Amino acid sequence: MDLFLQQLANSLVLGGAYVMVALGLFLVFNTLHLPNFAHGEMFTLGAYLQWTAVSQLGISFWLALPLVAVIVAGVGWLLERSVFRRLQGSSVLAVLVGSLALSIIIQEFVTFIWGIDPLSVQAPIEGTVSLGSVSIASYRMLIIVAALTISALVGVLVYRSRFGRSLRAVAQNREIATLAGVNIIRVGAITFALGAGIAGLAGGLLAPTLNLEPHMGFHPTLVSFVLLVAIGAGGRLQAVVWGGFLIAAVETLAAGYISNDIRNMVVFVALVIFLSVRPEGAFRQASAQKVQL
């Protein structure tokens, strides 16, 4: 039982990482209907920029976080204007190939600037928190709180703000949204920047828990797409949060009780079994309506 509880506690940190990366991808995919496989590279950029700010420039860890998020959001905005806006309306295959090519370009850029040797960032908080037989590092506990806080703030933005109404209108029907006076180009650019900024912030937050390397964004992106497929097109933001923590729990328990070498395989086997039972995803209304937020 102690091992089970400890593994669940460990999965919360991993789940927080998945949730923060998936949130941005969910917003972009559900609003613009663009499968962006370069999204994970925003996570990678955030982690490397955090390392540069803290380890090379001597900037406070906490001050560097918002700076990193803004810089990566700016990168996302530029990518939307220069690449993804031009791909809007293209075939899914064209968008997939384009985003994969962009992912490789960014990985090579990261390798050129920072090299291939793993880098690390010192955690700003030390110590552990003990809850009975379960122990978790204080900084990792902060990551869990941060993931939930960011999720709540994104939820408020999407469901309780004027911009959120415009965003949901574009997600449901671009033509009607345009007729209603919504500037879909502006909404698309802001959504892309927001998604990239969240991923960059996630990279900065998680940098002290990772060995930084140029390809580190691939796995969180893949898991995020698994999550989007599993919840279905009718899924909502809350499902991303719960799903991210659930996938992390399955992965971590598989590593603890079976083998760390097959933890990823277990997640994908579970996905295949789930989709064989519910091919439309977790939300049956997805088959009857367009993507919603």
C-alpha cells in the first residue's frame, strides 16, 4: 500500500506536466483545428530559456518564469503568423507534415544554441513534505499546485471572459463567428500565443525536475495528443485536467509495479482498448457536433 500511495503521489507531478502542455495544445487544436506537433518544442524552449536566465544570466528563478512565458508566447505568435496561418484550410496531412518539419527545425535550433549535453536547473525550494508514509519534494508539490492554478485560470479565461466567448465562437463555427463580428485572425493569433506561453511556462517550471535535452518535448506532445483522442472532440477543458492526471497515474503505476521500460507501452495499450470500446472518445456527443471548448 505504501508503494501504491507513493507512486500515486509521484504521478501527480507528472500529471501536472502533462496537463500544462495539453492545455495549450487543446486550445489551439479545438479553436483552430490545427494538429500542432511542434507544440512540445515550446515546452523545450521554455526549459532551456529558464536555464539560460537562471544559470547564465543570474536572474531570479521566480522572475525568470514570467519572462520565459512571454518570450515563448511571442515565438508562438510568430509561428502562427508565418507558418500556421498559411496552413489554415490545408489538408490535415499538410498541417501534420508542416508541424513535424517545424518541430525538427526547432530541435536542431536548440541543439545548435545549447548543444546536446544534458543541462539542469537548481530547484529554488528544497526539502520534502511528508504525508504519513508518502514523501514528496516541496518543489514538486509546488508544481502540482501551479498546474491546478493554471488550469483554473485558463478555465476562467475560456468560460468567463469576453475573449473566451469569442474563442468558443470560433471553435464552434468560424463563418458564423465572422458574421457576428469576431476577428478570427486576432483570436487565432492570441490563442496560439497563449498555448505556446503555457507550454513555455510549463517548461520553465519543470526545468529543475528534468535533464534538459533537445528532444524532451516529444513525449509530452505525444501524450497530449493521446489525451485529445481519448476525450474525443466533444471533450471540455476539465476533461484535459482529469485525463492528464489519469494518464500519469497509469504510467507511473506501470513503472512501479511492472517495469519502467514498458510504462509508455501500457499507456498506449490502454488507449487502444479504450478506443475499441468507445471509438468516438469519452464524450459521445462528439460524433454529433463540432469540436467545442
